[in-house]
Amino acid sequence: MFDLLPDRLPWFIGGPILGLLIVGLFVLANQPLGASGAYVQTSGLFRRQAGVVKWRVWYFVGLFVGGLLVTRVLREDAGVRSGYDALREVFPLGVTIPLVLGGAILLGYGAALAGGCTSGHGMCGTAQRSPASLAVTATFMATAILTTFILRVATGGAL
Amino acid sequence: MSNTTKLNVIGLIFGAMFGGVLGAMNLHEYDTIHAMLRLDEPDIFLFMASAIVVSAPLLWLLERNGFTTPLGGELRLSRSKPEAHHIKGGALFGIGWAIAGTCPAPALVMFSSGAMLSLIAIPGIFIGLHLRERQQRGVGHSGDGEHRDLVTLSK
């Protein structure tokens, strides 16, 4: 809407801000900023499970709200679109949808099995110097880079 | 204000700030994550590394000095040993991450930015988490990352 932000914040500004957010949540509440846990609690809320950690549901809502403020209010709004530009250039929608769905199911299952995702292990776990988080992070970085390479070869360099 | 309410407000604010940073870094775009994993540009690796460089020493100092948090007791960091499920889960997560070009937090920002294929990705993540949850039965607190036993709040 207002076009106040650059197309992408420089990493040396965004990174330290994220670092301070990680520290901030530990300082206030002794909790990691993990996002998969927020999904688990939100789905628990909808399924009326007992013992739902409510603040993680608010955290889930907050992610949406913060994203909305930055991408549609503070920055020029890209509007309603499909997203996945690079993938859509290579594949028709009939291939893109099952790819995205399959990838998302895999990453959700993997995050639950590992006990966390890019934020919980990759950021907050490594910041705590946890050997388990370092192992998870090294593993997912390696398989993600390898998978991307395989996709690139399989599409003849198009992706 | 009860501690539970305070924690809810903190959750909303920290979620919004985190979502805002992810949006400002364009991490809600498939193209950003794909370019990172293609090793075309180092920016997102540097973004993650600089966040850790800032947070790790501060957390270490706070823990060493026995800092007591207002809502969660004494600050204690988790340092679990790697087990097989970490490696298996991490491996599957990485493959899915590369194919879907998003992960749990950026997927929500993707939705708020108006990218409609997030309506495929977000339910997919829920399904994946749920499939694992069904195997485990009743472990309701997975997914937070490294996490000491859940903090019990005084109401």
C-alpha cells in the first residue's frame, strides 16, 4: 500500500532483528520461537483437544498478521496471485499443485518427526547450541540442497 | 492481567514481528527459497547465520548469569543429544522444504501476502504434522524445536 520498505531487507538488518526476537522470547517467557509447534497447537484447538498451548495459537495468528502488515500495507501490495513464479514457469498448474502438496506433507511430517523446523531447530535450537538441533539443521540443509539440485537436473536446468 | 493473557499477547506480538521479518526478507516467495537452495545467492544463509551470531552469545550470557524470566522461570537452554528421529525427520523435512519452497512460518506469510498456492501448502503441512501425531498418539507438544519441559504458568 505505502511502499515504505525495500524489495528485500538487507540480511545484515533482518538477521540481527530476528536474533533479537529469538532472545526476546527467551527473556520474557523462556520459550523458543518454533513455528511447527504453533501448527500443532492450532490444529489441536480446532480438534478441541485438551491441553492446547493457547499462546502458540496466538503466535500462529501473529505470523499471518505480521506478514499482512509488511507485504500488503508497508510494501506495495503484489495482490492476489498464485505465487510460486519459478515453479509455474516450468510446470502447469496440474503438476504444481500435487508437487506443492506433496512437498508440504513431507516437510510437515519431517518437522514433527524431528521435533521442529527451520525456526525451532534451525534458528532457536542452534542459538541454544543444541547438538540435536545442529544435527537436524545440517541434515535438512543437505537434503534440501541435494533435492534442489536433483530438481534442476531433472528439469534440464529450467528449475 | 494474568500471566496466561500476557503470554498470549506476547505470542501475538512475537508472531507478528517474526512474520514481518520473514515478509521483509521475501521469504514468503518460493523464488527466494529456491534461489537460496540453488546456492545462487548467499543472502538467506547470511540472514540465518547473523541471527544466530546475535542470539547465541546473548542466550549463553543470560543462562550463565542465572537470568530469571518474568513468565517462564529461570532461563535454561536445551541441549539434547541427536537421535535417529532427528536425522530421519530432518532429512524428510529438507526434501519437502526444497519441493514446496516454503516452511511452516513463511507459508503463513505467503498466505497473507496473497499468494494463493499457500492454500495448498498450509493444509499440506497440517496433514504431514497430523500423520506423525497419529503414529505417536497423544504427544501434543512436538514441533517447538529445542525446548525444555513445558513451562508451567502461575495463573
